[in-house]
Amino acid sequence: MTDIRTHLAHGHVIPAHPLALTAARTLDEQHQRALTRYYVAAGAGGIAVGVHTTQFGIRDRKHGLLAPVLALAAESARSALRSGPRPFALVAGVCGDTAQALGEARLAHDLGYGAALVSLGALHGAPEQRLLEHCRAIGEVLPLFGFYLQPAVGGRVLRYEFWRGFAEIPQAVAIKIAPFNRYQTLDVLRAVADSGRTDIALYTGNDDQIVLDLLTPFPPLGESGHAPRIVGGLLGQWAVWTHRAVEMLEETRAARNAASIDASWLARAAALTDANGALFDVRHAFAGCIAGLHEILRRQRLLAGTWCLDPNESLSPGQLDEIDRVLRAYPELTDDAFVAANVDAWLR
């Protein structure tokens, strides 16, 4: 098996995996499998399961879906890869206080997941040293995929010093940088550079800067003189139009390696940001972000509906019009033809 560190270092599209539900809000195994098959067929380098896009409610006892959803995604991915074996990262979202997080990490480990994407939301008021102890404990179970989540949706500001300490944890293999803030993004890049670690893969989660994060040849940062790169993305945005996202990642890599970044990339960056704003419902502080993704997948027949575990979680007023607008404006972002040609097979 390819080492998870080596695989992530290459840079990949890693979709944050949605949750497929029936109208009765029970697990829709047929469409859940179809989604995983889609991501494999689209060329994704992995999937992240049990994260925000999968809905944190899967952990509620009344639903009891964490273990079934993690297991179904892992089994479906392995099955889909049998016809064309290749490295593929199974990343499990790990939440809660240390006791809960360790339990989730052990579950994911036993199911064959290769890394834990660590949510620090449950320790929101804890000192940063406590957060590092929490991460070290999880790292004893699974390799660590750090996560800088923007404060607007439950994250907190994490200083350079935290990320320097995180980079010094031997089990750290990657960081998802998603503060939606250029200063804080640079804090992470500089901290990793100053740590001397060149084996920690940096992934964008900045939905408002996806293309620019991938294109930017960051300068040497800090005392090390190392110029870090953001090599891929772990994104809810990439839960849709995944085949096109894989193509775009390769195009950005080629452009950056050839130092041939022209002005057309700025227009493409703005288009994806505009489309993300509609899907993620920025107008209403991201209230409809999961339902917005579901709406795209519903139109492609990859989901039967836009239902969420919380009946009150749905598209916001005016969000459907915004989605229609960006679909008209940027058809080049979509992968509708690819999905239409394959969805019947994925649903079998």
C-alpha cells in the first residue's frame, strides 16, 4: 500500500463526501455508493468522510450513522478501485473532546482509513497547548490531517505558534488551510516552512481562493528559506463537478511548473469563487451550503433529493435562483456530460 504521506504530497482533489438520504431521512445506500463511485471514476485522489459536508448529525445517537457511513464509503471505494487499482486516501473526520475523538479515530483506523481530519470545535475555548496535546493523542491512532477552519462557521483563530507546534508532531502528514483569510493562510505556510518539515502536504480549503491557492508560487517564508506550495484541495466544493476539478488541478500544476500563469487564470478563479458563493450560500452566512451541493447532485441524479438530517436545513430564500445564475454563467465548471454518461452504472 502506498504510504499516505507520499500520496498526499503529490497533491489531489479530495471531495468532502456528502450524505445521501431518503425522503424519510434514512441512509440511502444506493445513492451513497453512487457518490463514492463517482469520486473514484472522476479521478479524485481520496475522499473525506464524516466531515461537515457529511453532516455532523450522523454522530447523534438517534441517527447512529457514523460507523455505517464510514464503512460504506470505505467498502464502496475499495470495490470501485478493483478494476483500476491506484493509491487512494480515505480521510475520516474526527470530532469531539479527546475521548470522543480517540473513539472515532480508532473506528476509522479499524475500517482502513489512512488519516484523521481533526476538528477542534469541541475545544473552542481551550488553550493552544491543550489543542496540541489533543492532536498528539489522535496521532497515536491515525496520521494527522490538520484543519484550520474559518471562525465564521465554528472555527477559531489559531496562531502561527500553534501551527509551528502542529508541524512538529511526527504523525502530521497534511494540513487543510481554510480560514478564508490570507494573513492566517500565510501563518500556516510560514509555520510549516520554519519547522523544517518538507513532508507535510498543504491543501486548500479556502473556498474563496481555490484557484489562486493552487496557482500561487509562494515566496520563501520565515527563517528556513523554504518556499511552500499548496498542492491540492480537500473541499466541499469538490463534492460536485469533481471530474472537472481533477482536470483543473492538473492544469494549475502544469501552469505553475511552467511559470506560464496568464491573466485568464484570474477570470477562472473569479468564476469558481462566484459559483461557490451560490452553492455555499454566502448571502445567508453559509446556512444552505450543504443543501446547495445536494441540489447540484440531485440534478445530476447522484442524489434523490436535497434532504438533510435536520429538517430545518435546506436551501435559503433566493439560493436556487443564484445556483441557476452561476450554472448559466459558467457551464465550463460543470461535469454534467461525464456524470450523465456514467450515472446509471454507478446507481446499479
